[in-house]
Amino acid sequence: MKKCLFTMVALAGLLFVACHTEQELTPEQSHSTAKALSLSTAMADFTRATDTAFEAGDAFGLYMLLPDAYLEADPLVKKAHFDNLCFEVAEGGALSCDANGDGLIDELDKLFWYADERYTADLVAYYPYDAEKAYSHAIGELMSFHVEADQTSWENYTASDLMLARLQSAPTEETLTLPFRHQLSKVVVTVNNELGEEISDLWFANVYGAVQYNIETLDLMTVSKYQGTIRAFREPTRATETFRLILAPHDNVKPTLMVTTASEKQYTFHLEQAVAFASGKQYTATITLNSESTSTEFTPEITQWVGDEQFVFVPRESKWGVIGTFNNWGSDVMMTEVAEGIFEAEVEFAGAAEFKVRYNKSWGTNRGLKSGSTVQPGNEYAVSQGGNNLSINHTGRCKITYDANREVIAIAAL
């Protein structure tokens, strides 16, 4: 996932502002005459491959493009009033932007409309941010986007989610909302595994992963020459083995689905009928993996890939649990899945103790510290498969949170 190269500063709420450099402003567009502008968004308008909101560290770009009539009336103005301004999400959802490019975020970073209210501009935003996508360097050219061919990591999977937003407005508005929408196609594969061994990899072959789009009209076109293989992200949160990936929309294709097991056996599934992947849609498939597995079909049911009730998450029991010296490494304290991929349990400590998080009461899948061993309440720590025991010296009840999306464990005293 591409990030902005500036210090992240949290601003209040979900409002953010940026500045237009003084060198680019004509006298008629000076800050004394131009109206200030804030951009805001409701949670439902931001949709991610992961959930219904951007996460801390995500970044998107913004353009404000002036109409040709304005350019003809005043030859001193530029087409891109804002040209690929980078906004980054801070903790808590606040947004920040170093609009004047001085490497700092301060009181100079304010967003101003152009001065002439007779003209309506296009505001266009895209995610994920790319510093190379300056409008001034791409006038009349289509912009390109490639999904990650290897989406097995959380970062590569979410960085493959191209979203665009567009609205038109004149300087009569003080606050605007950017309606982001998914542009690519998402596939979720659930595996009924009857083999008795774990799946190590799942990928699609003969699919497309590149698109071009017009930043002014948001017209999208799949690049047919980029046909190949995309490896899927494995959800660590389900009792069933579930995988997901993002690919470019395309029609009349028969992708091949391949599965590899821990013993390096490979199973290939061929679709019996061609499918069409549409922009912004989610597709589901269920396959059964056994010694006779040969083919499968996508279900015909598709859904809008948006942040609505289908993403409302109800806490439920999971197969992850906490075990340690606090219970003599005996019965696991089972965790509850409180959000997609996030598990919580409360544990009572009585002084020095060690603990780990494991899946299905088995040491075959467990999480320990990636480095070091000592932890303390109020912090989160990177973990890995088979990592070190977590050592804590605390008396009292603590909430243990395992975030399988980011592979971290957090401890909070209660």
C-alpha cells in the first residue's frame, strides 16, 4: 500500500483541509476572496476491501479540475486547481494533508476554492495514492492501475482495491462529501476441506489484473494483455477455509482455480461455464476438496460491494483461545470475534505469567511474539506463527486482543 511522505497529524473529527500554494494563485484567487472548503465523509461512503472505513495509514489522492469555460475566461488559471493532493488517515479516522509540499502540516495547510462562483468544478479522488499520478503530467492520458499478483499478505490485498470518487460543485458549498466506490471485482472462495490436511495456497489463473481509467469521467477499461495468475488472501478468522482476492472486471472468461495443500499436492478446478466479473461486484464460490475434486461453478448470486448491512458484524465465538501459566497451560480461554479478524478474551493474571494465543486448542497454529518476550498492558505487539511466549508481570484482569488482519496482540488492563 503506497503512503504519503509526510508526518501524519490527527485533526478533529472527519474534517480535513489543505492549502493551495501561493505561487499558483492569481490575484483573483487570493485567500482574501476565495472561500474556505472542508471535505467530509460519512462512514458509509468509505468502503474498503477490508471493512466500511479507511484504516490508519491509508492514503488517497484528490484533484479539483476546472471547466474549460473557466480556462478560456482566465488564461492564468490551471486546469488542476488541486493536483493529486495526498491525504492520509490517522488514528481515529482523522485526515491530514501536506498540501503546500513543505513537509509539515500546520496552519498554512488550508483548502480554498477558486474565486469565481460562476463555474462548477469536478472533484475527483482515488485510492490507493500514487505520487506519480499528477494530472499536470497526464493531460489527455489514461491512468493505470495494477492489482498485486500476490495478495496473500494483508497489505497487498488491501492495496489492490482501486476506488474512485467524483462529484461536481461550485464554490457555493463549504463542506462536500466524497462518495468512494469500488471499481474492481472481488471473489470470495470457501473451501470444504475433506482431505484432513491444511491448505497452503489458493490462486486463480487466466484472470486479468490491470485497468486504465479516465480521471475526469471515471470510465474504466480492463487491459487485456495483462492476463495471468493472482494468489488469494487467506482469512484467518473462519472455521471454514476462506480465501479472497481482487481482480480486474472482464467478460466471458473461464478462470482456473488451483489449490495447494501443506504436503504440496495440487488440485485444479475448471469452471464449466464462463463468467463475467463486473465492476464493484462481489462473487462467491464454494468448492469441495477431496481426492476426486475436479470442477466447480461460481454461484450466480452477486452482491454490491458496498458498506451496508451485509458488513454489520455481530460478536461471535471463534476457535482462537488464550492459554498460559495463568491456567497452568490447561484449558484455553476462548476468544470472541468482535469484528472481522479481531478476537478478544479476558484473562485474570496474578503476577508474573506467560501466555500465547492458539487456534482450535492446538499448537499447530499459534501466535507468539515476533521478537522479544516481555509485554505490558497498554501496548500492542507484532506476533508470528510459533513465536515466543508473551511474558507479563501484572496482577488483575486484562483484555487480550488478537488482530489477525495485522498480526498483532494488544493487552489492556481492566
